[in-house]
Amino acid sequence: MTFNPHTTADRRAMLDAAGVERIEELFVAVDNGGRFPTLDLPPALTEMEAAQRLAQLAGRNRPATDGACFLGAGSYRHYVPATVGQILSRGEFYTAYTPYQPEVAQGTLQVIYEYQSMVAALLGMEVANASMYDGATALAEGALIAVSSSRGKRRIVVSGTVHPGHREVLRTYVSGLPVDLVELPSPTTGFATTVEDLRPHLGPDLACVVVQYPNFFGGIEELEAMAEAVHGAGALLVVGTYPVPLGLLRTPGELGADVVAAEGQALGVAQSYGGPYVGLLATRQRFVRQLPGRLVGVTRDTDGQRGYVLTLQTREQHIRREKATSNICTNQGLMATAATVYMASLGPEGFREVATRSYQNAHHLADRIVDVPGYEMVLEAPYFNEFVVRAPKPAAAVNAALRERGIVGGYDLGHVDSALDHHLLLCATELNDRAGIDALVAGLPA
């Protein structure tokens, strides 16, 4: 952005308009310690020295693309076709903001429309919005769709196999609302939620049950049976998912889900130290008016030409504030474009191939690991490309030994529950070749 300096006369005019003599008077509400803190800063650097220092610091990072990586747990290393970056760098997409004026934003609106169409097909739903901030907030918004559609039911039951970070975000979302959030414990054996686990919590005040497919531990749960039980109690089923397995698995919509949310990072979005990512959110047509965020529709103009517009707009600038469904999603337009280009580039066959290779690599990895003395598969449910392994020593020690060999190991489940400190959540994608798998197996400490 161009810098516009203010003259002395400009500053005087602004101070007079604000009713103060000096600019410092505008900050009197801030504590003195906060206004004038003592900063222990190193000596100033020249531009050349600063660039060298930053490069030196950046060189200490271990990007996921550098060597073998078996860490997933919600953020996945997938190949991103060159077309994604090429199209994303075009100025029309790179600088575009919310397309409130359709007459000057047809390209952006069409991309969003294509995104919505592909997401709805991928998740097996009837309508999808124009993206959310990330998978965690999308799941929380999905649960609130169920509450707002339930005519007074205020209880949400969350499976213990839902991503811990997503559960935490949902907890934050409902903390100021008259909602009863019931969180089932995270399992320390089996690592899957069953219909029988849910039955004691089904009742007339239940708005929805939130589950994950595949779950955080990689297990593929009996989603269809869960949907039948939840619907039998008069509630809705909200499902969090990860898109790549849906290249092979039946979609949540086919299995009875009412609302589906997903973290879309795997769809052509770089891992980028944890963000920005993009949240996918889709639902049944009957809940479309509770769907937060933007929704693009297609229509005809006065000349009969196809045109794209924002429709059913539910933000404060469009409808009464108390009816609005605003949320944090604006900055995800570029990431949604990346997901659109990725899905369009791969197509159904390419997407299926990514899923197939991820599945095969993970199962080959599991087969190799169980042959190592002291290592045991403990995930009882079928799995796609993530699974839990019990190690003979703490997961932190296993990962440290692998790191010495330049290998990024699995997720230490001791972070979820201290009782799981000997358990690793391992992941493989299409980028994990046989040589990398052999190196991991050879590097596992006894």
C-alpha cells in the first residue's frame, strides 16, 4: 500500500477534530507501562545484515518437504500441482475481496460457484457455502446450524474421537451461548466411537451429535448406523471429515449426515506452519437459510446471459443483526480458489488416485511396523491413511530418534492424554515412497 505522509497542518487538523492538543493524549487509557515499555532490542542492522539474519533463522526450520514425513493429525503433506500456484498468483484472484458488486466480480463469483459445486459433490451434500476460516470453525458453525434448526433443542454431544483442537474450538464457540455441550471422553483403547457409546446420550433435548469420519485416530466408524440412531432420537448428525479419503470412501451425505464440515488444507493448500487454511461446510437444502457465510448462485441477466450473484445474504449489512450468521471467513477466498483449482486439475480420476496411493502407502507402512519387535497396531477400526501404534518407549523418544535420521515421525498422542504417551499417530500420503517407509522402519528405536 502506498504511504501517504501527513503534513504538520494535516496532523493539527486531525488533533483539533479529536479535541486534543497532542497525539499522546489519545493513548491515556493505556497503562504507562504499556505505552512506553522498555524494549531489550539488539543493535540495529543494515538491510543486508537483516536479510542474512532472517535467512539464517529460516534455515533452522524443517519443512515437511525436506525428507520423509509421517506426521498428519489434521495437516497433511500432499502434492500441489503447479497449476494451483500459477493461477493463484494472477492479480484477479490475488487481490480480490468480497464480490459485493457482481457486475465487476463475475470471475471471482464463478470460481466460488464452481468451488461450492465441487465441495457439495465431494461431501455428498446438496449445498455448500463459499468456505470458512478453517476446519475447526467450520465444524463449530455446523453444530450451530443444527442447534438453530432444532426448534429449542440445546444439547450437543461430541464424540471423543473428534480432533481435540476442533473440540476445543467448538467449546469456545458455545461458551457464551445457552447450549449444553457434552463431550464424550477420548478413548485410550480401541480408538473408535460406536453406536452403543452414543445411545446413553440420545434424548428429546438433543440437537445434534458431532462425529468425525475418518476419526482423529484414523479409524473409520460406523457412520450409517450412527446416523440411524441419531435420527431416531429426532436429532441431526454433524460430521467432520478430511477430503482425501472421500476419493475412495462413501461420502458422509450418502451415509446419512445432515451437516458436513472439513479442513480443506489437503486440497492444494500448503501446510504453511499451520495456516491460512480453508474450511469446507455443506448441508442439506432444507438448512440453507441457517448456512453461515457467503453463498453464490447463478441466474440470468436482462439479456438472458448467465450471471453469478451472492444470494440469501445473511450478514449484518443485509438483514437484521439478530438474524445474521456472520463469521470469520473473508480471508479464505484465496485458499478456496486454491482448492477449486486443485480439484479441477485432478478431476475425479486424479483425486481417486491420490486417495488410493495414500491408502496403499499407509497400509504398507503399518504392515512393516508390526514386524518390528515392541511395536503394535492398536487401532481396532478399519483405517484409511492414519493409524495408532503403541511403541516400547515414549513417543517423544521415538520421534527424537527418528529426527536424528532426518525423519519426521508421527503425532505424540501423549499431547491428547498422558496415558497415551507411548502411542504414535502415523500418517502416509501419496508422497511417502517405499524408500522413506523403509527408512522410518529402520530408524525405530527398540
